[in-house]
Amino acid sequence: MGIKTELLTGSTKAKDKKQIVKELAKGEIDILIGTHAIFQSGVDFDRLGLTIIDEQHRFGVHQRFSMLEKGGKEQLSPHQLIMTATPIPRTLAMTVYGSLETSVIDELPPGRNPVQTSSRPDSLRDKVIKRVEEVCLTGKRAYWVCTLIEDSEELEAQSAEELFKEISQSLPKLKVGLVHGRLKKDEKDSVIEKFRKGDIQLLVCTTVIEVGVDVPDATLMIIENPERLGLSQLHQLRGRVGRKANTESHCLLLYKEPLSGMAEERIKTMEMTNDGFQIAEKDLELRGAGDIYGIRQSGLMDLKIANPIRDSELLVEAQDEALELSRNETEFAETLVKRWIGNRVDYSES
């Protein structure tokens, strides 16, 4: 096709990176695919016209904003396409306010069924372990997700390493694997590949498997201490199961009592829906939208009276009024912008 494509990641060798950066600045690379390495200073484009950011919730506002400043020598303002299964509160609020245009894919691929989600207290752990064994012995595979790699004196949470030892001893009939962020890439890839082939039936892991892991035969996920995770991350993790057509999949949230009011709300939301936008709306309600013009991605907004969820029906009318003001009453519009943003950097387009 005559399109030159390159890959830039943190593990790219220094010599190769230097060559890629050189060709990029000259405009000799048409498409650059990469990780956080693309955000680094010194990685400059000749004429950047479009940036596509996948798994948007894994990037900070400043990182996304930095791509808008990499337009090259012609100082272009590149278009930006953001993709995510669960919009974080700030992004959802920007969508509601009209700062972003959205396209929504709200249906599952053909043949896929919604993941059935339920919750149980940690006191029922022995029954859960027994049920996992029964499922795996039928030929299916399961994830058991922990929020910690190793035991912590400060946090009361199940660690992946301890659980791996416990499960390996309790269920000798099962082939159990362990994956976490401290393993080398080759080690992680090897374990996940064995899990994919069925050589490992139960994968004990941390949230490192949140994205980029596709094992259609995995139909069960246990998430330890879900009260320590946000709705967006819980939904992303759950997306690792339910990937095989015409197959029922389950996600069990194994929580430690007592639950806080907010944790209970998050767990109820996960049990009630598989819809990413509904989950994001609940996250917006619980955590707040953050700072539309700043870098906080959650938290309460600087609003005295308005509520973006309660007053959602007024937002279209408000946006029309704002556009009318910007066209016909420029001076007044600038006064309002100054009132809200002041001398801060405006991140509202990031």
C-alpha cells in the first residue's frame, strides 16, 4: 500500500528508537504505533494530523493533551480519536457538556452473551474454591484476580503469590499459573500462552491482565477485594471473560466485610449492568467529574447550583446559548471564559 508503519515502545532498542525518531521528524513514517513512549519529549512529528488513543482511561490528561502539541513544523492541530469501553467521569462529563462528539457501539459481537455477575463475602471462600475446581475440571478456564502481588502489612487484601500457594495446595488436580507485573515480559507471555492452550486451567493474576489478554475459553473470573477497585477497572477486568460465542460466562466479586457505602454501590452496579456507559454514569455520580478545564479526572466540580446528571436535559440548550454568545457577544464570552479558566492551561480539548 506504500504506507510506512513503525512501532515505538519502552522496550525499543536505543539504536532503533533513534532511527525511528529521526525518520518521524522528517515525515518518512506514515503511521506510528506505540505505548507511553510516544508522549516523551524528543518524539516529534513532521505533520501530525490524527492521534488515536485506545484504552483512554489508562492515560493521564496531560499525556493526551501533549499529543495536541505535536503537530509539527506547520503547527497543525491534530484531530484526536479516543476509544474506551468505560469512559472515566471527566470524559463522560465532557461528552455531556458537548466538548466531545461521540459514536457509541452498544451491542456485543454476534453470538456473545452478557457476563453474569454476582458477589459473595470472603467468608464463603472455601465454597468458591470448590466451585472453581468443578468448572475447571469440565475443561473450562478461569481467572482469579488479586489486587496485590505479595502480602502487605498495611493493606488487608489477598495477594496473588499467597493465593497461588493456597490454591496449588488445595486443588492438586488443577494446573495453576501465576502472572503479575514483576515478571519479565517473556515469562508473562509464556504463562498466558499456556493458559490460552489449556496447559494451565486456573490463572492467578493481578490487574496486569486488564487489557491485551484474549482467551475465549476462559469463562469464569473471580475478583478479590473488588471494594479496592473503581468501576472502570472492574468493568475492564470483567471484559476478559465472555469472549466466546454462545457460551455463558460468570464474574464473581469476592469482597471483604464490612463494605463502605460507596463500595456497596459499585458492586451493585456491576451486578446490574454490563453497559459501559451506564457504569460510567454511575462512576460520575459516585466520584464526580473532575476538572473539565484541568487535569483532575474525578472529584467534585466547581459548580454551585448545577448538577450535570440531574440537569442533563438543559445541557443541549445551554450549549446552543454558549455558541450563540461566542458568535455574537465575543467580549462577554471572553469574560465568562476568564471567569472559569483564568490563567490556567486549558485542557478541555484533551
